[in-house]
Amino acid sequence: MTQPHLNLIAGAWCPGETATMNRNPSDLSDEIGLYAAGNAEDVARAAEAAAQAQAAWFDAGPQPRADLLDRIATLIEARATEIGTMLAREEGKILPEAVAETRRAAQIFRFFAGEALRIPGQALASVRAGVDVEITREPLGVVGLITPWNFPIAIPAWKIAPALAYGNAVVMKPADLTPGTAHLLAQIIHEAGCPAGVFNLVMGPGSTVGAAMLDHPLIGGISFTGSVPTGRMIARRAAEQMKKVQLEMGGKNPMVVLDDADLATAVSVCLNGAFFSTGQRCTASSRLIVQAGIHDAFVEELARQAAALRVGPALDAASQIGPVASLSQLEGNLSYVRLASDEGCEVLGGERLNGPTEGFFQRPALFVGARNTMRVAREEIFGPCAAVIKVADFDEALAVANDSDFGLSAGICTSSLRHARAFKRHAQAGMVMVNLPTAGVDYHVPFGGRKGSSLGPREQGSHAAEFYTTVKTAYSFAG
Ligand code: NAD
């Protein structure tokens, strides 16, 4: 019997109450490993250790924090192929994407190593003679980080790095499907010399470990990325306890294609945005809003290229699209494929595929002839499925793009500067792309959305300070 991989609490590797086996969605016979599943007591020990370690961590000043983050970045980079292979194996993203995500995590740690040295403050003249006013940023204290399975190293990185850079201590709970990548990251943080208790990893189910984090009084803020229903519940629980929250949730991201777009660019942008990473990106283009003049040529070429995408095991160099991450996700996708047909769309692709091994493979799907009122155009599917909605002109395209409960990312393919400018100005989304896929962002600028997609301050870049710090105004009178 293999030994489980353990939780990291107070600088020591600790068993959980139980352990769960992690499986490979490309090959169900591949058992990756056993991972500890903690409980509320583990969360309490982690929160207490974090609270105890946090003051010294902050008081030591920014240099040790910058140095630690820099060492973590170097260690991630050195092990990028090993970590990327684990990521591809447990999440199903193809290996080049998984290694690129791992390298992105290293870049994020290095960016925040610099940010630790640039924590902003302000000194203002007081309205009272002889009085000085200083505005400083201080850490929240202990932050709880709850992350999803679809970017199992980049999302933990963009939460852990700013949390530590600004002097917080961390209790992190990774997604149940992807503990392997999180465990490798925790090993690296530990090996890099993170003081005991400053970073704690508690793996296990959301309903026990996550719920205990929401309730623990020593955890002052929760940064969550995941689905809307979980986010909504977290917002309610956090409000009852006056905890600060940052929620990054779903999307139903529109990509507008105007008649004046370059067809090859539009097809490549939509193929990437809708289907790469198996469509399992919160920023995926799941509504393709296409003007009537280019519609038929666009659909024909996109359908041809989508059907030609090689779907297969994540670690197979020939694969362009890996499997869906889990059986429940696959079943959900297939039920949306049936729904699209029931709602009157012409469905191209979308069927379950056999691979060389037993896995959750699905052909990319286009729902042609969709209307924006249909459920397949309103609900997040989170798989390789995109609804194609035909519109008459730019004004209708913009109105359809904005008619959504979500507002994460929005894109337009056009050669018109006027339309590009109007779209950037009026799209109700946190991020806007012109002639680029809705997914795929830089790591040094803010990330986040509007409406049902996000709540609280933005993540990433220097804007991350908004969540991970609290502002203090100090007055002094020299006498
Ligand atoms: P999920 O909501 O099921 O789970 C997210 C995390 O919350 C997991 O760690 C889970 O264990 C935990 N959780 C579940 N129940 C909980 C509870 N009762 N209390 C506390 N924690 C709990 O989401 P998922 O399926 O892992 O991820 C997919 C979703 O994530 C999609 O909706 C996607 O759009 C979203 N996502 C958003 C972004 C973004 O930045 N906007 C990025 C990636 C993914």
C-alpha cells in the first residue's frame, strides 16, 4: 500500500483523517497517488500555526519575503517538466500547456518577489498644524485560499505569492481533483525555507476543509476561485462573520466576429479561445457572436478546424486537446450537447470519443443557430462547447455580448478601429480583447470580472495589494 502524501501544517508533514486516490482522466487505470484528506481540526491547527507565525514574518521586513518568493520561483522553474507532467496527468491539460502554466507560476512568484519591496504608502500634510499623516498598508493576517482544479498551479501561485509578499500567513486548500500539483508546490515552498506556519496546506473536500476555513475566526480573509454556487455560499458565510472576501467565478465569455474581421485570425482566435485546454478555462469563449455577412464562411472553417483537432491523452505529444477533467464534468458537457439539440441548435461535434486508453475524451462542439436566450448561451458549461449566435450588426453584437449574468472576459475580431474602440469602451467585462482570444492574459496586470463573475478586489499585478492588505491611517503630533 502506498503511503499518502501529507498535509503541511506548522512546518511539519501531517496525515489527514483519511486519504483519497487521485486518478488520471486520460487513463483511468493510472492511479497517481494517495493524498491526505484533512478535517476541521487540521484547519484549526493550520490557522493557529499561521496566526502564531504571521507577526514575525511581517516584522522581519520585506527582504526575507522577497528572497523566499525568488527562491520558490527558481525551484519551480527548475522542476517545470516534473510539475507540468503531474499537472497534465491529474488535470488532463496537454503537456506543453501544463509546462507553460508551471513556468507562469514561477513568473508570478518572481513578480511578487519584486512587489514585496514596493509596498506603497503615502505621507500627507494634515489639516492641523504640527500633525503628520501617514497612510500605510498592513497584511490582513491569516488568509485562507481555496482554489479550483483547472489551473492547479497558476491560481494557487497568484494567490500565495501576493499573500506572502505583503506579509500574510496562508492556509491553502487545493481542489480535490488536483492535489498532486498543489503538493509539489507545497514541497517547494517548504524546501525554499518558508518559516514554519507561514504557509500551510490542508487538502480535502470543500464541504469539510473549505467549510472549516470559512468558519475559523483566525482566518481574516478568503480568496476563492471556483464556481458561482460555491462562491455565492462563501460570500454569505463570510458576510455573517465579517471576513474579507475575493471571489473569482464563472464566465460565459462573448467573442464578437464582425464582417470586417480577418477570417483566418477570427477562426484561430475562436478555436483557441473556445477549445484549447478542453474549454476548461473561466475565460473560454463560449458565445461566438457572428455578424451575418461572415457567418457561414466562419462557421464552415471553424467547424472544419475544430473537427481536425486531435483529442487524446494529455501526455501524448500528438494530442492538441486533452480529456475532460472528470466524469461528472464530462456528463455535464454531454447533457448540454443534448440540450443544445433540444433547444433547436444544429450541433457539430460534441460526442464522447474513444481514446487509446479509457478516459474522458470529448470532441469539441459547436452549437450553430443558438439564440442568446437559450440555456446553452446563458449557463457556464465549462467544457469544449461554444454557442454560435448570428447577429445583424455591431450594435446587436454588443447588446448580445453584454446580455449575460457574467462579465469576465469579452473579445472582438474586427479591422475597424471605430468598432474596436467602442467595444473596449462599452463591453461589460473585466477584461477586453481585440483580435485576441478571450483566454490568455499577462501576469503583471489585474485579472477579474464584473457581474456574476467576480466579487471583491482584482487579483494579480500591483492591484493584488487591495485584497491582501488593509490600510492604516496614522496621525502624529510632534508636540
Ligand atoms: P468548485 O466551486 O466546485 O470548487 C472550487 C473550490 O471550492 C475547490 O477547492 C472546492 O473543494 C471548494 N469548495 C467546494 N465546496 C466548498 C464549500 N462548501 N466550502 C468551501 N469550499 C468549497 O469549482 P471547480 O469545479 O473546482 O472549478 C471550476 C469553476 O471555477 C468554474 O466555474 C470556473 O469558471 C471557475 N474558475 C474561475 C476562474 C476565475 O478566475 N474567474 C478561474 C478558474 C476557474
